Amino acid sequence: MALHYSLTATPLACKHLTIAMNEPETTVTFEDDTAQSYDPLFGSSDADFVLRSLDGKQFRIYAFTLRTASGFFRMMFSLPQGSEVNDSITLDEPSNVVGPLLRMINGMEIPKWESYDEVESVLEAAHKYNMAGPISMVRFILILPRFLAEPLRLYVMATCFDWPEEAKLAAEQSLTISIHDTKYIPLLEQIPLGPLLKLLDLHRKRKDGFRNLIDEPAQFRAGNADPAYCECGNIVDNSPWRRLKSVMILQMDMRPMGDTLIGTVLEER
């Protein structure tokens, strides 16, 4: 008997995911039950349960594995199922999401992910089905260099799913970009107000801290004195230093990390 359980979750727009399991709907049948309709890694006849993806791909898997790896399936298998044994259900996700998720809970090799677009759907499904193992694996994957190169996307995900360590790392890495660039508006709109204000405050403090440092007379006495005198008692023209300070402060908006600030300014000037 094939059942279709419909689950809903809030979209990845920085809201905590919620799970709702509806009553079984009408039986869903698939005419294509041949070996070709099964994922090659999940076609063993020894497995006692079948998951069907939204696009019709089938995955044979052991019910014990699902119960062990998924809080949702553990709850589902504990519900009264009627007189007939239910040996399959249809999921709301396509096979390119179901496949990687099942490979993770079965200890199989997973494809190398290269972008957030590939990861996000799998992560949402892992939360939806309450799979702690895949979630922890995704958290590790997202701190690899190729994902840290997009720190705002990581910050969005970390704040949505309440990952404080990853959120802190993403915020620090965001100092290498100008978050005021209009291309980042869609990402900033997905961040909850509290974390968004913290991120903006971090960038502001970096700029203000740098300004206070280079304006400090004790650090740059000749450049910041007004008027400035040399040892011979003559007035020194420190206007080049003042112009340079203005340029550097503006550059801090572009890259608050400050690690390439001087080189960039000198090359442009």
C-alpha cells in the first residue's frame, strides 16, 4: 500500500522550520515499477521500504535505517497503519534532493557540492525530516573555502538554523566584502532583524575603529596636528596625509577587513 505524506516547512527565509504530518491521503500509484525506475544505489530487493521522489524516482531502503536516522520516520512508523502493511510513501522532494539525503544516512559517498543552491534544498529536507546526521554533515561542508567565499549566504543559513559558531565565522568573513553593495540586498532581506543589526554593527565598528586609530595624535602626531611643525619649527603641510586618511576610510566600506587596504589605495593613487 502506497501512502503520500505531505510535510510543510517554512521557506528558507530565516524562520525556524516546522513540521506537520497530515493524515494519509488517497493511495498514490506508479505504473513504472521496473528496475529502471529505481536509483541505482537503492534498488536492492532486500530493502523493505520504498521512498518515491516527486519526479517518480524510487529508492529502496531499510525501514530500520529510516527509523534510526529520521525523527519524522520514527514517528511515522509508530503510528497505527491499519490492517495493511505500508511499504512505501511519496515525498514532496525531487530525486536530486532525496538521493543525496539517503546516501548520507546510509554512509555512502555523496557528490561534491559546489554551490549553495545544491546544498540548501538538501538541508531544508534534512530539517524537515529531522535528520541530525545529514544536518551535521552539511554544517561541516559549509565552512569549506568554496562556501566561505560567499559569507553572506552562509550567514543567512547560519542565522536561519541557529548555528552560532557558523554565524560568527560568516560575519567575520563578511568583512572582506562591501555588504552595502546593492547585489547583496536579496540576501540581507532574508536575515532576521537581530542578526542583521549585529552584522551591520560589526561593519560599522570596524570602520569607526580604524578612523579613531588613524585620527589619534599619539599615533600620527605630525599628520594629525593642526598646525603641524617640524623639528626646525617650520609649519609642515600635512594635507596629503589628510587626503590619504579620507581615501582609506572610504575604502573601509569596501573591505572592512582592512587586510588589503593600503595596497589598494597606493595602487589607485
